[in-house]
Amino acid sequence: MTPVTLVVVASLFGIGTYLVLARSFARVVIGLALISHGANLFIFTTSSRTGSAPIIENGTTGLTDPLPQALVLTAIVITFGVTAFLLALALRSFLLTGSDAVEDDIEDRRIARLGTPST
């Protein structure tokens, strides 16, 4: 993996993680998309020689592995479905509450207080 792609993958993961930790539903969706793009780029760049087709190149001497390319294509399709679902959830949440913010649940706070040991 070249240093340029290493920096791009690391920045996609970093920016995606930062956006997922935000309180805006739109930022969460964009962050998950960036993390999945970073994972796809990581799988694709570490798979084999750059630009190699998944076929026999010169007789039987130059075999390339088609599995990483199939994994990336499958991950792209799954990411598209998850992103469409999250966007539908974001739209429904915005229509119901009128806000894009992801709020803490009152029940979650109560359970978190019960789980902390008292001194």
C-alpha cells in the first residue's frame, strides 16, 4: 500500500468516526458512508497488484485473486442498502420531531444510573 492511499484510508476512517460521534442524524449517515468507503479502499489496495484483472494474465504464471474485488462489490451493495435505510430513518425522524438531532433516551439514562456502583 502506498503512503498516499494509507493517508486517504486513515483520514476516511478518522473523519467518519468523528461524524458518527456527532448528534446530527445526517452526520451519522455521512460518517458511516465514509467509514465504509475507507474499508472498501483498504480491502482493494491490500488485495493484489494495482490494476490487475482477476483473470489469468500470461498462461498460468500470473494468477490474481478475484475474491477481494468480489468482497468490495458486495460491500458497496450492502453499503448502498444501509445508507438508503438510514436516510429513510432520518427523514421519518425529521418528519416526526422536526429536528435532526439524536437525543438521549430517558430510559437509557435511568439504566445507566442503575449500573453505576454507589460508594
